Amino acid sequence: MAVDYTVIVVYLLGMLAMGWWGMRRAKSKSEFLVAGRRLGPAMYSGTMAAIVLGGASTIGGVGLGYQYGLSGAWMVFTIGLGLLALSVFFSARIARLKVYTVSEMLDLRYGGRAGVISGVVMWAYTLMLAVTSTIAYATIFDVLFDMNRTLAIILGGSIVVAYSTLGGMWSITITDMVQFVVKTIGVLLLLLPIAVVKAGGFSEMKAKLPTEYFDPLGIGGETIFTYVLIYTFGMLIGQDIWQRVFTARSDTTAKWGGTVAGTYCLVYAVAGAVIGTAAKVLYPTLPSADAAFATIVKDELPVGVRGLVLAAALAAVMSTSSGALIACATVANNDIWSRMRGIVKPEGEDHDEVKGNRAFILIMGIAVICTAIALNNVVEALTVAYNLLVGGLLVPILGGLLWKRGTAPGALASIVVGGLAVVGLMATYGILANEPVYYGLVSSLVAYVVVSLATKPTEEAVLVAWRERLAGRGASAEAEAEAEVETAAVRA
């Protein structure tokens, strides 16, 4: 295992080095939180694919393939569909808004009265997303070093917190690009063909497994529908995803770069399911489906390659974890803390804002590590996160983008009613039940439409300002000042 250990250690040291490099680059709020809004198509596509394809998509996707066969691809497939929908229909408009958070978008659209409540819901989602990614370190480090669960979470989480705190989005962008390359080589180019060959090829796999393993709908129509509701719609509105859209240097980059990333996700989904199916042939009686990835890597891959593929799994977890962490800290600082204290920062204090956001990443990172140590069930934590996100925020966000008659009271009612319905129904039906997100979404939609129609339309001045921002013509003075600071920093 010495060669494998060396590969992993070099990889982790490289991540820390990227954090140090990013610290030298992030000199303004825009640079720190959204990489100066300067990413081109190639880097944007790679980093977007990296953040959405995390540990659940890699380890969990292979596990679903082990349990259900090719139809196990549906979870990751719906993530790819959501990213495609976001990129094709909404990303250009989102990129032109020049904001930092989803709550800022809601304030622009509805007149500044939805930020704190929506921020709390989004913060809970991003926190749980970061926690679930951090818990996954325990699985990987256990395979690598036979390490204690708590120590594994602390080690993996500390590395992510370190490079994220140092360089913000620039560090995360560079590390995610490296992680994208490592995942592509490790999972698609190495593990996929090796797993199929070890299992005897597709003909042997078909001969040894039940026919339902090769049924595209074998996982069940209701499960697929639930995946669409949770993951496809979740991709449309998550702060972690939107914050990456904000990094694009143009709306064209956001649209076409995201389309490439979404297509890559579809390929990754099928690859994970095929690997899991091959693992079922090789190890038909594993105690847990989620053990399929680690088992096939540990037992079937040669020295060196094994280390690279485990680094790919680690890359998948780290990319999602770091993206969720910076999203969580951005929401906590900009949408909750600053608003509740009534802080209005004067122009030109970008460096101070960098320090403030850096401090929040560190604080949120420590909170994520502690929460991850305390929790055991990754699936339940992730389900709570996505149920709150979709049930509470999907309707007011998409309503604001698509329906002119939507109002601030309607948006607030939708967030509150949908969020409370989801929480109450999870307590009644169970966290993993499908009913909470179904009924929560319906109640959120009813509240939004009824209250919006029962209240005065949004002021025309607010809608005019909103349309100007959507067209890319209404950048605030703060954004213009930041652009001047960034230009000066680049010249320097």
C-alpha cells in the first residue's frame, strides 16, 4: 500500500498548496466569493461538474448500481438533468444578476423582504450538505489507513476547511479543477473498464444477474419521480450551485459551460451504475451496497491505480464539501448575520469583507466537522437538507423568475408554509418518506399563488429594477467598485 499512500498524501498536500495560492489571489469580496466572476468555459465546466458529483454520486451511485443494476444510475442522472435545465433555461439570467446569494436574488425580485427567512432555510440546506460530504471521509480513510471514524472526519474536514478559508472560491476552483481531472481518470478511464473486464464483460454480467438488473426502470417509477423532485429541482435553486454560476465570466459561459457539465454528469451516472453492477457479479453478498465501491477498488485494482481511484473518491467528496462550505458561510455572513445586525459596509472595504467571509468559513467549517462527528446517518441528513430546500424555496425562486404577479408576502408565505409542512410531515411520516416533499411542495405552491393574488402587486419600480438586472444593465455601485478593485489587482 506504500505507493497508494504516497499518491494520496501528494494529492492532499497539493490541495493545501492550492489554498495558499488562492489566498494570494483573493483580494476582494468578489474574488473571494465568486472568483472575480472570471471563469472561462473549460474551467467553469470542470468545476461545476466537480461540485455536483460528490461522494453520494460516486460511492452512493456505485452502491445503487450494486443494489438495482443499471437503473441505479437514476439518482445521479437526475442531478445531471437538473444541471442541464438550470444551464439551458436559467443560468444566463442568474449570471447577469451579479449577486452573491439566492436570498439577494429574492430581495431584488420582491423588494427586499425575503432575505433573512430564505437565508435561514438555505443555510440549513448548505450546512447539512457539507456535513454529509464530511461524513464520507470516514469511509475513504477507513479503506486507506484503517483509521478511526472521528479522526478521519477531522483529518479530511480540516484539509477542506484550510484551503477554503485561505483562498475562498479561487482555491476551491483550482482544487475542483484538479479533482475533476482526477475523477475522470480514476472513475471513468480506469475503474469502469477494469470493473467490467474483471466481471467477465457484459455478456457474463447478464448471465449471472437477474434480468431486472438491466431494466432501465427497475428501481421503480415512484423512486425516479422522487429523485426528480429532490435532485433535479434541487439543482435549480441551491446556493452551492448558484454560487458557481456567479463565477462565470459571461452568461454564454454559464449556459454552454453548464450544459457540458450536465452532459458529463449523465455519463458519470451510467458509469457508476455499471461499476456497481460489475461489483454485484464479483461480490454478490456484501453486507452493504455502499461498501461496493471500496471493496472493488481495494481487491481488484493494481497498486498505484488503487491509490489514484481512491484519490478520485476523495476528490469527489472534497469538491462537494468545499462548495457546500463556502455556500454555507456566504449565506450565514451575508444573508443572516449582516442583515440581523443591520451592518452596511461602506464602499472600498473589500479587504475587510474578505476577512469577514474568511472568518465565517472557518467558523462554519468547525461547526460542520463537529456536526459530522455527532451524526451517523448520511442519507437522513441529506434527505432533510433537500426536503427543506425544495419544499421551502423552489416555488418562490422559480415563481420570481417566471411569474410577474408573485409578491413578497406570497414568497414569504410560500417559504414558511412549505418549510413547516416539510418538517411536520417528516415528523409524521418519517425522514425518508416521500410524502413530506410531495405535500410540502404543493402547500408551498398554493400559499404562493393564493397570497400573491390576495395582496398588492409588486411595485413597478422594483420590477423595473429587476428587469434591468436580468438584462445585465443594473449593476450596483458596489459591484462596479469591486470591478475596479479587481482590475487594479490584476494589473498589479
